[in-house]
Amino acid sequence: MATKKAGGSAKNLTDSNPQYLGIKLYAGERAQTGSIIVRQRGTKIMAGKNVGVGKDHTLYATAPGVVEYSTKRKVDFDNKVSKKKVANVVSAVGETKKKVAKKTASKTK
């Protein structure tokens, strides 16, 4: 006869931290250099103009501007055509005018 009562084993007590994946900057929002645009697993959204890809497929801005999303037709290795989303960072029109105005003001001094 057992001198101690058998204790049940504990399962499902460990938990992992959340991944916080998804779109961080939507279309029309301003992006600074290095700001994260999309956190993703795999390249669901491809990098476009002024956008870099991190080692975990995170998309980030390589130049300041406004975030824009578009679609691109891509031919797969088996000649199947698929549409892929593309993230771009384009310079804001008002932002470039301010830079030009600053440059001309500094040259005249």
C-alpha cells in the first residue's frame, strides 16, 4: 500500500508570449526611416520602393515618406500567375516642397 496519495501531473501550465504580428502602418500614414511597416511570418506582403526586409520577414522603411500598398502580378515557378501585395514608401508631396524651400533659404543666406 502506498504511503502517499498519488498526485496528478500538471499539463498545459506553460504559455508563450504573443507575437504581435500584423500591419503596423496603414496606407496614408507617415513612416520615418527604420519604422516597422509590417510584422509577418513569410513574405505575405512583398517589399516595394523604399522598403527593406528583415531576417524575420519584417518590412521596414528605408526612407521617410507615406506608406502605400499595391498589388503586383507574379509568375510562380510552375507558371501559375498570382497577385501579391506590395508595400511602398513614397515621399510626401508637401514634405519635398518643405525640403526644397529649406535648401533655397539656406543658399540665399
